[in-house]
Amino acid sequence: IARWRVTSLYGVPTVYHHLLDRIDRADLGSLRQCASSGEHLPASIWEHWRERTGLRIANGYGATEILSTFVSTTPDDATAITSAPVSSAIQPMATDVSSPPE
């Protein structure tokens, strides 16, 4: 990140977890935005990342095999990580949440 002055970081939650273990030795000053998908983003990782870097991780859900995100929080959506794994459908997508058939 420091060597190439990376401004956007996209990774699975495991990447953020490992970076948190090394954050005291890392220069993350170039980062401006972070996003995660591919597996469940624990609230603890989201919260620790925000506390340590000042950046919120946008959390997305989609189909990894076709490189598409369907729904996502935004970095400004401070409560989404604690209330739901994802937030709003990305246009032009639509979502429908329903109970399984009985």
C-alpha cells in the first residue's frame, strides 16, 4: 500500500483482519476508500478498521464468479454493518427479501 500509494483497497474480510494485525507497522495514509465482499464481514473487523484508520469499509454482496456486486453499503452508511450485512441494491438491480416457503 505504501510503496504504490494505493488509494482504493478491495479485499475479503480476511485481508482486513491480517492488515489489522500489522497496522502499527503499516503506512496506510494513501488509502481513501475500502470495500469488502466474498465472505461475511464481521462487525468487529469493520469497527476496528474504522477506529484504527478512520475509514469505513463498504460491504458488498454479489456473485463472485461473475465479478458482480448486487447490494452494498456505502462508506457513509455507518450503521449498516451492525444491522445487516448489506444495504441497498446497486442500480439498475432490484432486491426482494422474503421468507422461505413453508
